Amino acid sequence: MLIHHLKRRQDFLAAAAALVCARRGCVVQARKRDDQDEPRIGFTVTRKLGNAVVRNRIKRRLREAVRVASGLDLRRGHDYVFIGRAATLLRNFNDLTGDIVTATQRLNKGKGDPPRSRGTRRSERGRAEGRKN
């Protein structure tokens, strides 16, 4: 099976709005497209994790883990984005490939992690839970 890479920012943003599954070694996002073309994959690492050398090392490790992962089921008509974490660099390679396989299997079943609330301050969370300041 031939796998294409995501290159456009628009495709990465579309995948970010779809199902997400986080594991210790990486985060995987999966989006179902409206076609039956070959699967497309993308890799990204946030700048918060370090300089370009560190980010590229994380991406290379992630790419290799996806390449050699046995049992990895990338479905036709889907986009997958693999997001590196700080633990991607330090995690045992077999555990990292296991994280990738587990996450893609969950996403293929339509099970993602529940959405996280972002941008709320502690004081706002306390009020939302009925506590007073």
C-alpha cells in the first residue's frame, strides 16, 4: 500500500478537528475523507519541545516507528497525523510502536479521547464546579 504525506496546513487543521487519541509516546489524530484514495500521514512536533535539532530527532523517531510498526492498520480514505511529545524521544522503541498501533486501532473503531477544555483559568474552573473563591 502506497502512503502519501500530508503537506498542506489545511489538511493538518482538518485532522486536528477530528478524532484524537493520546498515548504516552505520541498523539494520533484521524480524519475520514470523502474519498477512497490511499491513506495520508503527517508528522508534527510543537516548538515548545525544543529547537529544530530536537524536533527533527523526535519526528525521525516517530516516522521510523510508524514505518516498522507491525499491525498498523491505516485505512483508505483517511488522514492520520502523528504528533510527537517529549516522551517520544525517551520512550522505549517497542513501547512507542505499541502506542502508535493502539492509538490507530482505537481511532479506526471510532473511539477517540474525550475533548479537553482549553483556556480556562483555575478560578473559572472553580466557579464552574460550584466552589466559591
